[in-house]
Amino acid sequence: MSDTAQVQQIRHKVDDVLKTRHEDLTKTVRACIADVLAIDPGKVGANSSLIADLGAESLDFLDLVFRLETEYGVKIPRDGIRLAAQDGLADGFEKGGVLTPDALERLRILMPEIPAAKLQAGLRTHQIPELFTTETFVRLVAWRLAEAN
Amino acid sequence: MSTALPLHGRTALVTGSSRGIGRAIALKLGALGADVAVNYVTRETDANSAVAALTSQGRRSFAARANVSKPDELASLFDRVASEWGALDIYINNAIDVASFGPVMRLRAEPWRHTIDSHVTTFLLASQRAAKLMKDRKGVIIALSSLGSQNYVPGYAPIGVGKAAIEALTRYLAMELGHSGIRVNTVSGGPIETDSLRAFSTYQQMKDASEKLSPGRRIGQPDDIADVVGFLCTDEARWIMGQTLIVDGGFSLVSGH
């Protein structure tokens, strides 16, 4: 199986889980984000950027992931998105800190919630967390729930 | 031929061995002749490829999923080893689960507790289980630590404290298990090029410092640690007990600069 097929498979699994659970997962993820960032849950929109809109720092992601693991009883790899995206990439995930074209293509598959314009050539690995929205974490939880079944 | 290998006929369990340092250790122990159980949590494909590499060397191996920071899953992992092999000669305490990172004033109680537990409580419970499976054998227990247990690394307090506790527990285990023929040691590494290290914001800084300042003149690789762990598992290391060996290409000599 080609590795892009593996990434597609992850995408399909996530979409399948979200067909029935999108609403309840979103509700819980929003509550967890609000708790970790100590803000009003009403301020956490589905497409809010955690860093740009909600003032999160990268350290907050670790707290949030731990909170979601506890809530759902699943294990979420700390660098899960990169791990899912990088398997078997011939030219690697990044070169000199800049994502390779193949890596970008995989992120577009794995992160449909991110506008394509933001996943363009020149994106650096340290900029990936700046893209994360509420929906990113909803999809991350859905992925782990799908894998756990 | 294989009877000449130093770990021929011995069985080993390496936690967190689907990738990184754990995988390098698993493969090293296999190269030295041991049968190796590969433990993973999420990376099943990687774990299976480690098993395939071991079986292609003629070793017995299997992959076992368990989040070892959960006591019930840890117990199931040792149950599996017991049912597969009936005994254990080598236990490598490698996996940790980091849920807490950052300046001390920002750390929250629950992720902190989880991180400390995943270091030292896991090591304690695993060593208890391992020691029972090592009865009447020359058992070896080795834990992994890092320089953050002794030195300041920004944001690293939960992990550094967890590692320091592992090093202290190593000495107590060595004393209390030594009379049963079990040797317990810890290997403490400097920066090692793995996915985990790349996730640190200070990765590039550590890599540059390793290349420019340390006598080793490069960042460490998983095999640099695995080779030492492999040696500590052999009978040639029989007189090393309760120690924390620093294996860092000399990084700790200059990391304060």
C-alpha cells in the first residue's frame, strides 16, 4: 500500500467517526480548550485559531492533549499530525525546517479544516501549530477513537 | 554460530520500542542474541517492522500494545511476556508519557502528576513485575534517563524531576534486588536525534551546541545509547550496579556554556 493511501485511510476513518459524533466531540473539545486557556467557552468557535484567535501558546497544546486523552481514554501521540503525515516520504517531511511538497500534500488530506491557501510552499514546521483550530483537535480525537475501535 | 552471542537464549522486554532509542535498543539486544518483546502504544506498523527485523535475525519477537503509564496495561504486558516466554532476563524501562512541560509557574497539578508517575511509578511497578520473572536468573534492569535530571533544561522540570527520581530508584532497586542476582542501572543520554527531540522548541539549539561545543562534535544518535545499553546487558558489565552512566559525547561538559 502506498503511504498516501495510508493517509487517505486515516482521513476516511476520521470522516466516518464525525458523521455521527461531530456535534458531541466539538462540544467537549470546545469545553476543554476553554478550560485550558481559562476563557469563556462561548469564545471558542469551531474555526477559531487557538494561537491567533484565542491566545494559546504552544505549551497549552500539551495540556489540551492530556485533557482530551483523559476525557476519551485514548492515547494521542504528542506529535501525532506529523507522525501521521511523514511515513515513507521519499524526500522527507521537511528540509531545513521547510515542509516538502509531499508533506504539504499530506497535510491537505489530513487537515481539511485548514484553508488550502495556508498550506502553501514555504510553510515551516514550527508554523504548523499556528494553523491549529478547534476542528483540528476534534479531528485528532476522532482519529484516535477510530483507531481504538 | 549464534551460541557465541553474549545474550543468546535470553529474553528481553523493551518498553516504547517501535521507534527512536527504544527501537535501537531492541535491535541491538537482538543483534547480541536476545529474543525481544517490542512494546508500543500507537505505532503498530513501526512495532511490526521492528519485530520483522528481529525475526529476520533469527530471534523470537512479538509486538505488544500497552500504555505502560497505566498500571493495568503494564500488568497485562508482563502477563503476555510470562505467557509467551515464562521468564524474563532483561527489562529496559524506556517509555515515558510526557503530559507536562513549561516554566514551573505554569505547571498544573494533574499533567505534572501524570508525567512524574509515568516516569517513576511505572519504573517501580515494572521492576517489581520484572524481578518476579527473573527469579533464579541473572536478571538485568536498565532505565533511561537524560541530562535534565541534573542540569537545567528550559521547560523540562516535570521530565527532569521524573528522571531524577528514576536515578534514585535505580540505586534502591540495585541494593534490594542485587542479592537475587539482578543488576539495575540507568543510562543517561544527552541530546539524541529522535522524533521526540525534534518536537522540542530548543532542538536546533541543542543540535548546534552538540556540533560546535561538545568533544563528540555531533548530536547523539539512538545507536550511541543502544550500544551502551547492550553492553550493560552482557555479563561483561557484571560489576556495574546501581549506577547512572552518562552517555552524551561529552555534551554535559560544556552544556552550561
